[in-house]
Amino acid sequence: MPATRTTSPALERVHLVWDLLIIVLVIANLALLLFDSLYLLPPLNAAFETVAPGLHAAYERHIHARFLTIDLAFVAIFLLDVLLGWAVAIAERHYHRWFFYPFVHWYDVLGCIPLGGFRLLRILRVVSLLHRLQRMGLIDVRRWYLYGVVAKYYDILMEELTDRIAIRMLDNVQQEIRQSDGLSAPLMERVVRPRKQALIHEIGQRLEAMAGDAYAHNRDDTLRYVRGLVGRTLAESPELKRLERLPLGGQLTRGLEASLSDLACRLVDEALAGLKSAEFSALVEHLAESGFDAWLRTDPETERITEQVLVDMLELLKEQIAVKGWQHRYQ
């Protein structure tokens, strides 16, 4: 990690003034490069001469004819900036080794080369200096109108680009699924079967939880239904109807109905309470395990259905990705 050392406020102000000067010079140099490039275009050159012949002649004589010399003057200042920055980095121990500076600031070094392609790297010098001023808290580019415009269209560009890449990838996956000889069997063997015990355990726990929670929330209704069922069953029994005709038969029938209803309700309570027992858990896991291998067996119809489900899922993902979120953000 680079070693750091606190910079004095006075030296920090000197850095600031120098950085601002370099920003102004880089902008002036880039503006001159752009103007001279346009000046070389015959239609624009002729239009410039027509509109301002005196200015055209002065530019031709004093600037265009000496353009390389002027650019070399800018290069000399930029090269001095690189050397001063390198010296300051060594003095303030910004980097772990003294020779790291030109590699970290490669765009500054290459931008000093007075050739067309390298000259464009001087734009990065402005970006770097603005980033430094932003980090120092002297400016806030996020409040600039130009930054907002650039950030907006950069966000739109990146979303459109990533969406298209994601949709293209999903298209390729769908094509691979359609062209595959068989997907269900490898899916079962390589994904599901290695997790057999974990899946069986999870299924058993979920069954226990569903049954227990459902009964706990509906216990009164369940017991009321059981009592009603016992009552209707006894009321339709021919033997009990004959028993009611005997002396004290009605009281005996009602007592029998109440006893059977209590017994049935107790059985239901005991049975559902046993869902949380270790025995029931073992029973559920045994049943799930016995049917697991049968569930994993595949056939051509299973292959077709599995592949169609996967293709449809990917199609749904593509539709979701295709939604242009930036239209909602920038309405």
C-alpha cells in the first residue's frame, strides 16, 4: 500500500492553484487542437475566410503556421507538470516505490507526445484533476448541469447495453436447451439426486409445519366438524334408532353420542399432536424417500415438459429485462 503523509494547507493551496492552471491550459490546448483540425477542412476553411478574412489571415500567419511550436510549448508545460507531480509524489511518499508515478499517471505521460492520437489523452488529465478537486471538497461536479446530462445518458446507455447482452445470453441458453438431447436426466442426476437427503428432510419438515399450523389455527372448527360427523353418523344408524325406542333409550343414545364424540376428538388431537414427534418425522422421511426415486425417473414426456418449463422461465426473464426502467426514472 502507498505510504501517505499529511500535506500542509499552504502546500495544498499551491497544488490547487497549479491544478487549476493546468486545467485551463489543457482546455485551451484541446480547443486549439479542435479548431485547427476544423481549419484543415476545405469547406470550413473557405467559410472562415469568407466571414472573417482578416482573422483568417492572422490565424494562418501567427497560429496555424506555428502550430507545432505552440503545441510543443503546451507539451513543455505538461511535461513540467508530470515531473513536478512525480517529485511531489516521491517527497510525500504517495506510492510504495518512487518509479510508480509514471505508470499510475500513464495518460499524463502519453499525452505529452505531440501526435494526434496521444494528444486526445490530455482529456483524461482534465478528468483526473477534476477528480482530485472533487476529492478535496473544493468542487462538487455532481451538481453541475453537464454532469447530470452525462450521468443520465450514461445510465441509459449502460442499461440498454446490459439489457441487450442479458437478453442475447438468455436467447443462447434457450437455443441450447431446445437443441440438447436430454436435459431432465442430467438435471436430476447432477442437481437433484446429490441433494436427496437434504430435500427429503426439508419436505418432511414442511409437511409437519403445514399440518401443525393448519390444525392449530383451525382446531375449534375441526373438532366441531368431527362432533357433527359423529352425530350424523349415529343419527343414521338403524341400531341406535331401535335403541331409542327402549325405555331410557334416548338418554342412553345421547350419552353414547357424547362419549363417541369426545373419543373421536381426542383421537384427532392425539393424531395431530403426534405430527411433531420423532416417529412421525421418520415416517414422513421414509415415505418421501420411497417415492423419491420414482419421482426422479424420466421419460421423453418428462424431458419435453422440463425443457418447456425452463424455456418459458427464461422467456419471462427476458420480458422482465426488456422493461426500460430508465423511462420511469427520467419521465
